Amino acid sequence: MPKVTIHNLEVRFQVDGDDGAVFTRLFNKHIQAWSRLYEQECARARHTEAERRFGDGEGQP
């Protein structure tokens, strides 16, 4: 999966209560979901690569 660099991020929302707390809660929720998906994709890529190399070492001492 390619790296992503965010150079500028602007978020605007209107909430009742503490804006910073709401932003933090929502950001953490969504970054954790993204992180889980990213880790799953990395695991799939490692698994696929391991399957591709499965027979490479056969017959060697």
C-alpha cells in the first residue's frame, strides 16, 4: 500500500460542547478503523508474498 502524506488538513464542524473533545473522539475512531484496514492489507500482502516464495527453497540443503 502506498504511503500517503497529508500536507494540509482542514476540518470544520459545529457541535454542542467541547469542539476539541468531539474532534479527538471522531478522529481516533476513524484513524483506528483506517489502521485496522491498513494492517489487514499489509498482512494479506505478506501472506501473498510468502505463498509466492513457498517453493523457492525446496531441494536446497
